[in-house]
Amino acid sequence: MSTAYMEAALLLAGILFMLGLISVLIRRNIIFMLISVEIMLNAAGLAFIVAGTRWVQPDGQIMFIFILTMAAAEVSVGLALILQIYHQLKTLNSDAANVMKG
């Protein structure tokens, strides 16, 4: 992989990660926040793939599989929590979840 392609791919991963981070910080809807976290995880996976390709090692692909597994677990737990919050509060606004006492 040439240096120009590697730089472009890492720049893309950085842009995707920043878009996901900004979206998590700005959005109040819990579903959009969950999607933003998924974008951030995919950006990290892209960076691992690029690094693994650069050094001709399968480590980047192995880490990407771990990231995909973690993302699937995060989505399943996150959606279950979202359903519970919506069932109790009748809204998906993250600010409304502040009233929950534990």
C-alpha cells in the first residue's frame, strides 16, 4: 500500500471518528447517539485495517473482527436499554433520562 493511500485512508478514519464524536456530543436522541458510537467504532476498525495492511500483518484484520464483535454486543445491550427507557419515559431524549433514580 502506497503512502498516499494510507494517508488518505487514515484521514478518512479520523474524519469519521470526529463526525461520530461530534454527533454523540451534540445529539440528544439516544438512537442517534448509538449510531454515532457505531460510526466511531467503524472508524477505529478502518484505522486498524490500514495499519495492518501497511505492515503486511493480519493483526489489523483480527482487531477489526474484535471491534465488530464488540459493536454487535454494544448494539444489543444498547437497544435493550433504549427500549426500557422508552417504555418507562415515553421519550428517547437523553436529557429525560436524568430523572431516573437508581
